[in-house]
Amino acid sequence: MSEHVAHLDRVPTRFRALIVPREHGAWGMLLVPLVTGAAVGVSSVTAIGPLVTFATSALLLFWLRTPLESWLGTTPMRAQTGQERRFVLAAVMFLVTITSILLGSLFWNGRNLGLLLVGAAAGAAFGTQAIIKRFGRRMRMPAQIIGALGLSSCAAAAYYVVTGHFGLRAIGLWLASWLFAADQIHFVQLRIQNGRMVGLARRLRRGSVFLVAQTLMLGVVLLLCRYGIFPRLAVVAFLPVLIRGLAWFAEKPSPLSVKRLGWTELAHAIIFGILLTTTFRLA
């Protein structure tokens, strides 16, 4: 009897895990680009309505992936019993219905059709991510970086919704958001895998790929600034994470708090969004 009661106590927790996204860091990778793109482009209160509709749709679509994967059984956390499958399917149908209504209002009378192109690119990124994840744990970080390309598309999409234009400015916001997200993913993996490593030489050896990636990121940012895809001051938005990455090599080893690391990286994302918005608005 006690075992049965204990099982019932675990059911709500398992049900939540089947339908609630577990990738907490991905929320920031979705929301910060979305807010940044909107803040750069908005110039009238009339754009607020479509923006809220789009933002809600984007959040629901992101949420939809977890129960859909649970129902299809493509992740370790999958619906197993008939009750769980019915519960997850109900969640999928609810999210699909609400999202369809919101997207229908966005596309009404042929408006915002450029979102279809952004959505197709994001869908391709998520599809590629799903394929790469099948190659095992060694491909986890590349898969996350490719998935971030889909999440960061919200910067371009939000800018398009509030301005009605999709050009170099929208693409620049998308690329900047993705470069930042890729660096963030790489740094988090570096910290998790090497948090207790002692000695500058050993850290440089283990973090050599990250150093090369940061150098390449800075080079790409400067190149995009040179050709007008980024404002010339946009490099300022990347300086805090560049400094953060270099500072790790000189830090004293300490026990890793994943929760604290998550909050620190969220703060970096917010700072990046503010700086990027400022540089684009001033351009």
C-alpha cells in the first residue's frame, strides 16, 4: 500500500517532466534575442499587438517540442503508459490549437509572410540538431550550437514583425545573437567539464579549442562590422563575454555550482542584449 501511495506522489512530477521544457538555458537563448530584435526595431505602439502575438507563439512553439518528443518517444523522457500518452497528447493538441490561432492572426490578409522564411530556417536548424544528437554525447555541444541558430532566429523575426522589413539589419541581429549563444554554450561546457582543473598551463591545454573559438568569434564580429552587417560599435556587446572567457583561465579552482553558473550566464545574456540593442539603435 505504501509503495502504491509513493508511486502516486511521483506521478505529477513525472507528468510535468513529460510536457515542461527541461532546457532552462534555452529560454534565455529564445527570450533575449526576441526582446533585442523587438527593442531595436520598435518605433510605434501599434507594433505592440503583433509583437505580443508573435512572442506568445514563439514561446508556445518552443514549449511544444518537449511534449511532442515525449509522445513520439524520441527522448529518454518519454510517455510509457496509456495514461501518460493521453496526457501528453492532450498537451500537444492544446498547444497546437492555441499556436495555430495566434499564427493565423499574424498571417491574416497576407501579413508577416516573411516569418515563413525565418520559421523554415529555424525548423531546418532544429531538424539538423535532432539528427546530430543521435550520434551520442560527444556531439551534444555541436547539436546545442545548431539548435541555438533556431532559437536566435527570434531576433530577426521580432525585428521583422515590428518593422515589416527583413534585410541586413534583421540578419545582423540574428547572427549576433547566435554568435553570442554559441560562445555561451561552449563556455558552459568548458566550465562543467573542467571546473576543478588546477594550473594555467593545464587550463590552456584543455581550453585551447575554446580560445580558438573566441578568437574566431572576435574576427567574425570585426569582419561583419567592417562590411556593415553589424554597427561598428557592436563589438562592444561582445567584450564582456570575451573578458569572462579569458578570466576563467586565471581563476582559482573552486567547486562548480551549476545553478550559480546558470544565473551568471543569464546576467551576461541580458547585458549582451542591452549593449547590442544600444549599438544597433545608435547606428
